[in-house]
Amino acid sequence: MTEVNKAEAVFADKLKELWAQARMSVAEFLSFGQRPRVSIAWTEAAARAWAQGTPGSVRERELRIVVEFLEAKAAERTPGHVLRPAEYWSELFRRAVEEKYGTPPKVYRGTPPRTPRERDTRQALHFLASLSGSDGWFTELRVLENLSRIPERIASSIWECLQLYGYRDPKAYANGEVDETVAAYVDSELDHAHRALVSALRAFSEALDVMEWAPDTSQRFLEVTGSEDARAVADRDLLAGRRDVLAAQSRMVSLIRDKHLADELYTFDQTDCGQVFARFKAAGVR
């Protein structure tokens, strides 16, 4: 084995071993791809490539979704299996791609933040931008009356937020620097609140997993199906999940406001029920 393909072989061997410990079948894997949260139409050939540890060129989101699924099944089906986070697999994949092609799979523009304040400000502005102000999907989620029918926009936004905030990989920059810091925020209070938000988003995403796309509608919705008891459990989990997501989001925005990380670009308001949200300032507003 040459030095050039060593990391690629390590990644393949580890992934193949994980598939075996998950006791995964091609049929189960293909069924997993049909879940609304996943929505990846793998072919049998693609599934077998994953089983052999050689999925080829894959996006970061796809890698994370697959390894988290396989890790959970391995922990469930193989006694003594030690769960490894998606970041572990991302790092193996990054090394394999970097050795094979000479560059990491994703390169960020600019340079890493130079101070704790700069890091936290960047993260805070990125977070607030993803909420799209008062007209964003968080507002839609807050006022949604029927949680048994979730619009695609809300569900997709939950999944996208998990991809944006749920992982802490080192970042490679175009100038060759690698930022090894994996904490989302330097400020411990903000970082704790961030972890709580990610946890709430994961729980709500799991509640959405039991739903299915509603048939024959002009607008895409996820709906609760199954027996009356199953629907009651799903409704309970969805209510609790929304409550926790909104509370965690409000806590994050409150801390960003109180630490003055976004005063130049955002104003902050409070709903009647006490939740805090950010509004992007119009041009010229101070």
C-alpha cells in the first residue's frame, strides 16, 4: 500500500466494519433513504458501495446522515459497540480526500478568526442570518396551530439547521490555514446555549421521522399517520419538541443581544409570551 492511498484505505476499512456491526442490509439502507429527512434515492449499487466502504464522492451532509444511522444501529445490534460521532468520520473522510486530491473536501474563504470576540461575532451573525429575521421559519413554527401537518419549509429548515450547527469539524481555509477549534463559541455561556439548541433540534427532528409526506397536495406537508395511539404519541412529542426548540432559540438570541455581538446589524424584540427574536436592520437604521 502506498502512502498516497493509506488514509483512503483506513476510511474504507472503518466504514466497512461499521456497516457489519450495524448488521445492515441493502434493503434496510434503501428504506432509510426514503425517509423525508434523508430523501436520497440510492441505487442498489450505491448501497453496496457504502457496504464496502467505498461510496465515492459524497457530500458532507450525506456522509453525516449515513454514519449517524449506522452508528445508532451498531450500538443497538452489536453489544459493546462504542459510538463515534459524525465528526470522527468527517475527519477520516477529510484526510482521505486530502491525500487523494491534495486538497480538503471543503475550503473556506478568508482567514480564521483571530480573537475570541471575532469568533463569537462571526458565529452569532451566521446564526441570526439563518433565522431570516421575524419573517423566518422560526416564526412560522411558533404560530403553527396544527402540528400534525408540518409544512416542508419548516421541516427542511430544522434539518438544515442541524447541518449548520450540529457539527464541529476543523475548518480548512484557502490560504492553507486550518482552524482546529471545534467549540461553536469561545464564550462558555453561549456555547452551552448552542449545545442546548442543537439537542432540541435533534429531538424535534427525531419526532418528524415518524411522519410521512401527505399525498396529493399542492403544497408539501409532513403528516402524522398510524393508529390513534401512535398519533397521540407523535403529537405529544411534536408539542414538546417545538416548545424546547423555541425556548433554546430564544435563549441563544437573548445571549447574543446581551453580549452585544450583533448590535450593528440587528434589533431585538420580544413576543407576548417572552420569546426574543432578532430583526435585520433596514439600510441606514442605527
